[in-house]
Amino acid sequence: MTSDPVARAHACWNGSAPDWVLALAGACERETHRDVAARVGYSHTVVGQVIRNKYPKSLERIETAVRGALMSENVECPVLGEIGKQVCVRQQARKDSALGANPDHVKLFRACRDGCPHSFIGRKSDADT
């Protein structure tokens, strides 16, 4: 198996790797897996599994994070306005114990759980991630 992440993605995805997987693999050619993983918000192990098409759970959140962090895609947050998709995914992952006394964190926590169209919380695929 090749050490070139883009070639590996093409091979492991049978020549039909999604654009966001190729963007992830391309970033791994220029930077370390760990650096790319930090930008995306996942572990380097998950990054490698995605490139090799071996990630055993839903890819929906990872795709969204990659599209935000590496492909400059944004969403319109009801609290923060326009934000990167990776920021949206990270905000959804916050636990209520991390809110503290910051009123913006409380607003975000509630918005993510109260019907935001970008939220993964409560979706069936959410249980898989």
C-alpha cells in the first residue's frame, strides 16, 4: 500500500473517494496526520481510518468538520452568525458542564438542541458517532 495519502484514498475508496476525503488526504500530504486531525477536531487515528475507508461509524459529522476546516465551508448559526462548519460541530459537542457562566455558551447549547437545522443532536446518525 502506498504512503501517499491521496493515492491511498483513491485505492481504498475504489476510485470514488468523496471530494471531502480527497481534501483530507491532500492536507495529510502537506501536513502531518496529527496536525490535520487537530484542525478538523478528530484524532489522527480517525483521520487515517477515513482515508482508508475503514471508519466503522457514520461519517456525517467528520465530513462536516472537514468541509469547514479544510474546504472553508460555513453555516449560518442562529447565535453566532456565519461560522465554519467545524466550529458548528465542536459547539454541538460541548457538554452542559462546560458552559460555566458564559451566557453565549448557554445560548449556543440551547440553540444546538432546539431545532437548529445544522445540528446532529438527536439524529439517528448521532448515535453512531
